[in-house]
Amino acid sequence: MNRNKIQRIKSISEFHQVRNLSKPEHPLISLVDYREIRHSPEQNTVSWIQDFYTIGLKRNVQGKFRYGHQEYDFDEGLMSFIGPGQVFSIEVIDSTREEHSGWLLLIHPDFLWNSPLAKKIGHYDFFGYAVNEALFLSDKEEATITRVLQDIQREYHANIDRFSQGIILSHIELLLNYAERFYSRQFITRKITNHRVLDRLEQLLNDYFGNGSLIETGLPTVQQLADQLNMSANYLSNLLKALTGQSAKQHIHNKLIEKAKEKLTTTGLSVSEIAYDLGFEHPQSFSKLFKSKTDLSPLEFRQRFN
């Protein structure tokens, strides 16, 4: 579908206006009952940018969700995370089916100002353009998340005092820490999907190291591999770390050393020629990496086979 229009929503109050919701009780944080959100057909052609964090817990949403340039897996029990200034779009396919439900937590960055969470929130990878792998929740996990959201709602519905912001921030951090735990669990429980990622990564690395073009293109970066796998670089590294104990960068280096050993033992190429063939601009960098991985210099390794 052609999306020519991009609409920016600068404040939580403006979000409430655009969505025909009542005025928020607090200008910098709002918890919206997702049953109150209505999508019109014309909104299917709009891409959105919001200047605040959006955490969504949605059920029975029949539609497609794109975050950045990738399609987000939109299914039962989906929990999604959108950072400020990031582009997303929603295309509702069927609004006549079972009523959607859930929550939207909106947090303006100014609400976090001068708090430890203001710095820490950037380290939660799921706020990045983190693939088509959203967070799936068991019933128990969903109940846990819902309780925390309701605690936030109760606190900002109460009379605001000097303790309110700190208590709400504590609840938000608890919510994010639970999400991080559940994402970690998801890496393990969704083994079939995750091992397909491993297979695809292996194919990509074989293609990179087997097509003879590294001398022109250089070594593949984690970002290049992640782009081809439709996920963020951080997400790819975290997934690989959970499955194999090694980061994406370590996987690239392992493949590199594997190819280097092959060339050292089956060809008469010099170490410098092998370094250039493997995408290194400086042979010294190749030799240093090789020794760090094998405890031998390339020449010492070759001599063992002669």
C-alpha cells in the first residue's frame, strides 16, 4: 500500500486529540485502554512518528504493523515497543471481527528527565527497529504485565504529590525489566524460528566468504547481516548470544578464521594476499586477529601443516 503521508504527533495530549480520546490526566504519561482506539480506513495510508515512547499490549488486532521498513509480527499476545521519533504504520485488515483489547502506555521523554531511567531506557534493545519478532506472552506473563500497567494507572489517577513521579518511574522500570526477561525466555522457547535464523546466518556468511568479493567490499558488518535477516543488529547479537554464547561479531570472526585456515593450508598465497582476499586493508590487522583466535600467527599455523 502506498503511504504518501507521514503524520507526526508531538505530545501525548495531541495523541489523545487525534484518536478522539478524552484529555489525558497527566501531560507526560498516559495509559490508554486499547478498546477505546478506533482505526479508520484513511489511517491505513498514514505512517506515524510520535515524540514519545509507546508500549503496547494488544489482543485480537487484525492487521499489519510496520516498524521502520520491516513488518512486525502482529499476533495474539503481542507486546510492542516504539521509541520516540521512529516511523511506524498500522493497516487494519478487518475491524469487524472480535473486539480488540489491551493497553497503550505513552511516556514522554520529559517525564524521565533527571532520573536514572532517562539514561537506562536507551539500553533496552526492544525500543530499536527490532525486527518482526515482537514479544509473545504466556497468560501468566500477560497477567504480570497487566498488573504493573494497572499499578501505573492507579498511581497517576491518585492525587499527584512529590512521590508520584518516582513511584511511577519505578513501575515503568519494573515493566521494562519484565519485558527484558520475557524476551530472553522467548529466545529459548521459539527455538524453531531461532534456529532458522542460525541457518540463514550461516548461508549469508558462506555467501560473503565464498563469492571472492571481500577484497572490494570488505568484511560483512553485523548491521549488514542484521538488515538481510530483517532485524536490528542488537537483536541479532542478543539472539545469537542466547543460543550459542557468542555475539554476531564473534560469528563473523569465526567464519573468517575458518576461511583463513583453509587458505593457509590449501593454497600458496602469502599471508598478505590472504588478508586482502578476506577483506582486510592491512595485513597486520588480519595477523593480529588470527593470533588472538588461535594463539598462533598465520605463518606458524601454516608451518604446522608443512
